[in-house]
Amino acid sequence: MQDNLLSLDEVKSHFEHWRKTRTKQRERIPDYLWNYVKTLIDRYSLMDITQALRINTSQIKDNIKTNPSIHFVEARINKSSSLTSKPIVSFSNSDRTCSIELHRANGGILKIDAFPVTSLPAIINKYME
């Protein structure tokens, strides 16, 4: 089976095999396993990956360089005081706040209501790092 087609369970099996057969207890995770993890990033949530493989997000960040992307699905002017639908970004002209929803490729979602419009660039850059 090709590397890019491995499921989370298959990668988990590779990690378990490596852990059973490694020569040193504190041996560094090999590059080929990190390559398998990289193929999972867009298909599984980060929490599922870290739990199944018994690794942490810092290890992933240190070993896998990903290009985060921002996916805005919809943007609308919010003309009513109460939201009848859930737009991804809505602006209110009177108080200059917005509701925002950011999606990471790894499945992470950030939702904020009544966020100051002037702070949008900072929160987007920080969250998408």
C-alpha cells in the first residue's frame, strides 16, 4: 500500500512495531514514521492522531512542516441584532465587531463572537501558525 493511502490505524501499527523493536528506549522517532504522520494531517483531527500514535502536538510541530491555510466559507453583512444563520464572518457597522470561524487543515476550529475587527489580523496569524 502506498504511504499516502495509510489509515490512522495502519500508521498506529507502524508506530507500535517501531516501539517494540527499537534498540534504545529514548530513540528518536524515525523520519519514515513522520512521513506517515504527515499524510494523516489533512485527513484526521490532531487529537485523534496524537492519541492514537501516543505523540504530542509539539513533536508534530517540530518534525512536520505544514503550510497552514485559511478557509473562509462565507461572509455576510450582519443587518440584524440576532444571528438567524451562522455566517463564518459577520460585521456590525455600529460597534465594529465580528463573529469569526477559522478552520485549520488538521480539523481544528476556532469560533469567536463579538470580536473587535481591528484585532482580526493578529488572531488569524496567531491561530494559523
